[in-house]
Amino acid sequence: MEHGHQNGDLATRRFRIWVVGRLDRRFSGGLAGIQQEDVPEGTLLSGTALDQSHLHGTLDLLRNLGIDVLRFEVDPPPTDQVS
């Protein structure tokens, strides 16, 4: 993900991470801005990332805790619409 500026603000992007198993409900409480939802495959973590380091930090935390990631998605950057 690239850093982007729109009207002077850092562009943020939505992400979704599917992990194996059910995580304790308190897990995402310690991760600012990340929501947690039980899904048939395990647990879905979603939120908004400010930059790549935020995404990598979240993925590193999961890896360090031994949590297997099934799938990871980041929304494409918004397109500038000129009127």
C-alpha cells in the first residue's frame, strides 16, 4: 500500500484478515480500530490502515502469536474523481 494524500490527509484503506479458529473476544480490544467477527472459516479481523507499517505490524502480531492467516485483502486506493 502506498502513502497517499488527498486534500492534505493521509489516505486510509480498509483491510480484512481471515484467520484460522475463533479468537477470544478480548483479542481485538487491544488492537485499536480493528473489529472482530466470527465466520464459518474462523475469525475475520477488519479495520482501516493508515500505511503499510500498520498492516505489517498487525500481520506480524498474528504470526508471533502463532495465528494462521487464511486470507488477506486490502481495498484498492480511492480514485480521484474530477468533476
